[in-house]
Amino acid sequence: MKQASPTPLLKVSDLRVSFHTETGVVRALDGVDLQISEGEIAGLVGETGSGKSVTGNTIMGLIPKPTGYVDGGEILFDGEDLLKLGSEALRRIRGKKISMIFQDPFTSLNPVHRVGDQIMEVIRLHQPITREEAASQACQIMEMVGIPEPSLRLRDFPHQLSGGMRQRIVIAISLACRPRLLIADEPTTSLDVTIQAQVLDLMVDMNQKIGATILLISHDLGVISETCGKIFVMYAGRIIEWSDTKLFFERPLHPYSQGLIACLPRIGERHARLRTIPGTVPDLREVPAGCRFHPRCPRRTEVCQSERPVLEEAEPFHWVACHRWKE
Amino acid sequence: MRTRPFPNLWRRLRRNRLTVTGLVIILLMILFSLLAPSIAPFDPFKQDFSLIMKPMDRVHWFGTDQLGRDILSRILFGSRITITISFFSVCLGMILGSLTGLLAGYYGGRIDSAIVWMTDLALAFPGMLLAIAVIASVGPGLEGIIIATAVYSTPQFIRLARGSALLEKRKEYVAAASCIGETDFSILFRYVLPNCLAPLAVLFTLQMANVILIASGLSFLGLGVQPPSPEWGAMLSQGRTYLQTAPHLSIFPGLAIMIVVLSFNLFGDGLRDALDPRMRV
């Protein structure tokens, strides 16, 4: 694991995003802070509705326009605030320096174009090269992501490939221009378990070969623990704890993180039922005051109901936002 | 191995006998219209006053009309007019309508609302009435009828293309496309449009049938192609006067219109089933 370099590749600070819907204003992100250094694989974990995907989409500039608003904060990528860039500048960065993998490889490929053309598309968008050169680059990258006989598969349509193969194509597209940051939004959720492991291995492999920094968004602590060096835990639109992965699993500090880890089923342990954290994620239209986790927290006190805890350094590479982490 | 986006299209089409029948008749009609000058037994404009309103016989298979012209030859030549009108009109309607609908659906907002509003307004008029109104302003004739029927079919294409674009733009591959740095233009024409083509192709065939019917109707009313052009609707209209004494003057052009409209409808229905198996009842 690399040490944190002085200027991180991606630094998100106090990011606030809201969606104005017919039933009210949903504050999806309420002060999100992230720091990812070059070459790292960082995991972003949280329950459904905690704002993981919104975070990824906002970095990518994919907030749906009529309803979604970025209310504040900044996203520094390589020293440049992505939120201040115009659409043309943003377009040049997308796919070249930052790219994204989506959850479902069955819908994230264009069904009417051959997969080879889709890989070549991104290459030719960002590099002034001929079709033939792009085709040979596409073959190379397909080989690299473990697609057998790339020169034949180049001519296939997405519907002719299996889910695992499609996700490999998606990864090939996202890595074709050797981006510095790859945002992977639940890249393995819709795949079966053996393919999941292969795709995760592939991503770790690509991180080492290409040197792409990866932000892996997942609700699966198991996936994160296997692949990521750093972990961010999100709850109701905020980062509540971030840490070196090893430290996190040894000493989770936030009651929510402790709950999450306690929920993981372990082989050999005898439990009639799986453990859960009581309660549900709050409705983001009416969030609880103070610490957003307090209604579900076993250790809440009065201060938790009124004051918002800020992230503080509990130990090197381990930050937590909780009033009572010391106890 | 050769691959195509709709690999089973032909096999699915072939499964339905009515679809194949429709397609064969359409192809035959196109063939006849192309070959009309060489296969028509007589000159469609040649009048022969010794042969006025003769019934069917070995020489004049469909008989002759009130000016002694061979009806079969006139129907063969008439198919050229029908095909010209319907093809150009539907193409015009499809290009204008799809582009407008695509832009409206993709960008949304106020322009979308305005376009939807105008489309609904146009669709509220009966198609024939709308076409007559347009003819009234651009004048009768071949161009007039093409414009009028195009105006009739454009809103239908707008509505369909807008709906499809709305559906497609929410799919993940469109988000993925903007993630790799595609421009709006390229997302619109390389991602959204090709995926909307299937329903548009179905509407194209069905609109061919509608436009043929409306064009014949306009000519019947004297607003379309003018005599002596052998337009089917116009022939029907001229034969109407002699319906009791010489019904074959109207029956054959009427049959021609019916068969062609029917085959476009059959083919359109079959194409829809083949492109989207879920819609099959």
C-alpha cells in the first residue's frame, strides 16, 4: 500500500447535492469529504440510499439536470475543481482521465454497436489515430482484461456475450485511454459469485498494470475488504468513518461500522438468524438532527441528537465522525 | 461468423404467412411500377373513342374507361404516382418528425413542452381535414399532396420518437457514453437514435398505408393529382359517375388501393411482432 502523497489525486470536500422532487427536497449528499491518493484502491461502502452512487455520479458530472443540484463543496481532481469546468472541458476529461463502470453490464453497452467499435470509439475520441491503430489498441486492451480471441470478439454485439464478458468489455472501454481515476459503481453486483471474484481480481490487476486509481463503490463489505486499501463508510449522505482497511476491520470506531461488521455472516459461527442493525436509513427528506445515525445508535446521548459530529483523526489513517468514539 | 443487430428478423418475419403475403404484394407493386412502361399493354393516356367503357375482355383485361383508355395500363402507371407520393411523404414526415421528437425527448424542458403541445394539437385534427387544410394553402398537385400528407404524418413520428428517446436516454449506456466523453450530438445520433429505429421502422410501414389512403382520398376529392394523371383516387372519382352502367371503372382502382393499403398494414403488423416479440398477443 502506497503512503498518502501530499496532494491527493481526488479530493472531495464538503460536497452537497440535493434533488428537488415532487415530494420534497432530498438532500442526498450533505457534506461529503473524500481523499484518494494516486494508485490507491479506495472503497466507498454504505446501505442503499446512503448516497454512494450519487457521490460517484457527481464526480463524473452525471447529476440529472432538471432535478439535481450541486449546492456546494468542491471536487478537486489533480488540483482542478471539476465543478467549475465547462461542459467541453469536462467532456475531454471524461473517458480520458476519469472513467466510470456501471453496475449492470447488460444495460451499460449500446445494444446496436459491435463491442469492438464501442472500445475504439473512446480511443478515437481522445486520440488522433486511425481506425486500424484504434482496432489494434482495442485488441490489446481486450487481451489485457482477459477476453480470449479479441480479434474475433471485436465483431460481436453485446447480446452475444455473457454477463462476465460484457463487464470485461465495459472495463476495457473504461480503461482504454489509461485513465488516472476509475469510478466503479457496484461493478460486480449483477454478476454471479465466481464471476464477481474474477472481475475484482481483474480490477486489482489493472490497478497494478495501468496504475489507475480506483474508487470502488459497493454495499458489500466483503468485496471492499478483499480489494481496497482504504475504506470510506457512508451513512445518510455523509462520510461517518474512513480508514485504512486493515485498521477498520480490526477496530471499527463508529457504532454503525461496528454494526455493519457484526452483520457479516461468518463460517462456523452458530446463529439461528443473521444479525441486523435495527431500524432503517432515514428518509433524506426529513433527516434527524445532530448525528444522523442517532435514532438507531445503541450508544446515543443527548449531544448526539443536537450536534453534528465532525470527522476527527482517531489514529493515523483512521478518521471518524462520532461524539463517543473514545468510549 | 456474420453478425447483425437483429439476427432473427427474417426468420421471425417469415413465420407469419400474412406478413410474407404483405411483403410480396408490396415488392410486386414496386416491380410493376418500375416496369410499367414495358409491361403495360397500352399507352395509359391514349384515348380511343371506339372503345369507350368496354367491359373486361382478352385485349383490355380490366376494360376501358369513359375516354376509351385501358384501365390496366392506367393502374400500372398509377402505382408509380402512389409510390412516389407515399414514399416521399413518409420519408419527409419521418425525417422531420424523428429529429424533432428525438431532440424534444432528449433535451426536455420548455422546447419539449412546446413541441408536445403542438403535436397534440395537430393530432387532434382528423388526418384528412389537416391534409385538406394544407392543400388549401399550398395548392393541389403532386408536390401539394406530398407536403399535405407529410404534415399529417410528422406529428405521429414526433410522438413516437420522443417517447422512445425518453425511454432510451435513461438507459445506462447513455450515461456510460457521456462518461467516455461523447458529445451530445454523438450520443443523440449514435446511441439514442439507432436504438429508437425499430419502432420508427414499424410506424414507417403503417404510415405508408395511411398516406396512400389519404392521398387517394384527396385525389378523389379533386384536391390531389389532377387528371389526366392515372392516379387511383382520381380514377375512382371519375368512374363514380358511371357506377351503375360501368362499375369496372371504379372497382379496379378501388381494389388496387385496398390491396396495397392492406399489404402495407399486414407487413407493418408483422414487422412490429418480429422486432418486439413482447408485443405479440
